[in-house]
Amino acid sequence: MVLPELLISTGGTPHDKWGSMKELLRTTDPVKLAMAHALLTNEGITSFQMDVHMSVLEGSIGILPRRLMVADADLAEACQILEDNEIGRE
């Protein structure tokens, strides 16, 4: 499923930019995830948060990590942004 805003932001079909997504960050810390997402958005990199609603399955105890995904083409720049802001993998 491709979200309509992703199609709008890439200006075309889902395969133009989002055909290959890579995991940038996996964390159980929602604050770290929100910060990373905000930093990337500020730099013009679109990111997608996955597994956000897994708390329904885990009982809201925070043991299942959430993932932040970016387009394959943006991965190197996104990694550098997170490194510059001292946001690392768990």
C-alpha cells in the first residue's frame, strides 16, 4: 500500500523513489523515533514510520521496536544526518 502523500511528494508512481526502502533506525524509544523523523523532514528527506501500531499486539509495554524507513537513494544522507545529531542504532 502506498500512501497518497508519498505519491504527491515524489511526483509520480510509487516506484519512482519508494520502490526500494531501507531501514534507517529501529528503536523502542518513541522520542528518538520522532526526533529522527523531524530531523529528516527538516532536511527534505521523506521518511516513513513502520510498526507504529504494534502496541496493539504487544499490550502497550514497548518491547517491539518501531522502524524508520527511507528511500534507498536517501539512505547515505539520512545516516549522516542521524550521526551528526548523535542518534544511533540500538
